[in-house]
Amino acid sequence: MTRKERAQKAIAALRVAIPQPETELAYTDPFELIVAVALSAQCTDERVNKVTPDLFARFPDVQAMADTTPEELFPFIRSISYPNNKSKHLVGMANMIVHDFGGDVPSSIDDLVKLPGVGRKTAQVVASVAFDVDALPVDTHVFRVSNRIGLAENANTPTKVERQLKAALPQADWSEGHHLLILHGRYTCTARSPKCASCNVSPVCRYFKKLQALPQTLNGLDKKRGKYYCKTRKHYFDVPDEVSDRAGTVQLACPKCGSMNVFVTATGHTTKRVKDYRV
Ligand code: SF4
């Protein structure tokens, strides 16, 4: 399967799983959006949504935020990560919007990145969500999920992932793809414990395929020494334990160490069951 085919199949599957792929940040206009996106760096959308109602009530437009000081703004965002820096950036950003852009949030990525505290990722999110610009910002979720599924290969920087994703997906799918991959990474393909068993992308996921690969047959086992062989402790035994793996599949395990890396001595085959993709 080519990367393009994989990407298009993965996006099609995600469309089914996530019928409304859109940002979870609460906002009502481009200025509120850019503030919320800037606040969400290294922070969860949920936490940002808790502080923005009071923040926007006190500073209802770009002029009000430009007229304040970082010290005055700080208490409204103190529970967000890096509140000192973000206070300075928000006031600086509002000032630049007022003085250099006539009070309107610029719509192009090139102009957005000129604003204090606005990097390429924030600029792309704002351009895509507020102004329908075809953009594909790569955050931590998009980065991880793209590499896992195989939408990007050997891509060790967000820029490389972005380039490969853009090559694999039609331009019209970039913005939607970005939201789909973020939400997939946030709720299903999570960093520590991806929910592969309930993931509808699994048929095209490279990581899943790799996890499903069963260990190779072991040659040269001595069946006179026992019916089973534990590769972890390197010993033979006749009566295995039965345990449930993390996917709930019952597996044979070594009675001595509990390892599921067990082989049938007569054939050299693993006793792992196919669904046992995370043993
Ligand atoms: S199968 Fe697992 S690793 Fe692959 S996309 Fe789904 S959750 Fe992520």
C-alpha cells in the first residue's frame, strides 16, 4: 500500500469515527480564536476553555487587550502553563494587530507568524479554522499519530511530517485531516496506551500490523524436556498458566515468570494468539 493510499483510507475511516472534526477551543471570532490557540500551547483545550470566558469578559476585543498590561492580564490566565510569557505575548499580539493590521487578525500565515507568541503551528490553526486557508499544522498528536499509522515515514520533525502529510493528502483534505488526526490522537491513539482494539484505522495502521506480527518459529527445541518453552526465562515446562493480556485475550504463560513469550516445543510455534497485539 502506498503512503497516499494509506492516508486516504485512514482519513476515510476517521471521518466515520469522528463525524464532527473541529477544534474543541471555545471562541466566537478570529481574535478570540488566536488568543485561545496561543494559550493552548503546552496546555489542554479543556483548561483553556475554563479561563477564556472570564478573560474575554474583561477584554472583549483586541483594543481592550492592547490597552492593558501583562500584569493586569496575568491573573486571568495564571492557571495556564507559562502564564508570564503568555501574558506578555497576548498584550504584544493585540498591540501589533491594532497598530499594524488595522485591528483585524491577519488571515495569511506569513502575517500571522509576525505576531508575538505566534509560531507556525498557531498561525496555521488560525488561518485554517478562522479563514478557511488550506493548512495542515502538526502538533504533538498529529506528529505521533501520523508516524504510527504510517502516514509519515522517518519523519522526526513536525516540518517533515507536515511535508509528507501534504504530499499524501489532497489539499482539500488538509484542514479536516488536521482536526481528525488531533481528535484521534487525543481520544483513541493516545500516547501511552492506544486503544487499538476499538480503532477503525487498524486495518491500515502500520503500528498495529507490527504489533500483530507473531514471533518467528523457534528451531531446535528439545521436546523431551517439556511441552512448552519459555523464551524469557529459557526453560521448559509441561503445565502453563493461563492469563489475560491487556486486550483481554487469554494467553498461555510461563508458570515460573508469567511471561507470555511461550512456544510449543514440538513445533517451535508461539502460543500467542493473533489478537494478542500487545503482549
Ligand atoms: S490501530 Fe492503534 S496505533 Fe494504529 S491508529 Fe489505531 S489506535 Fe493508533
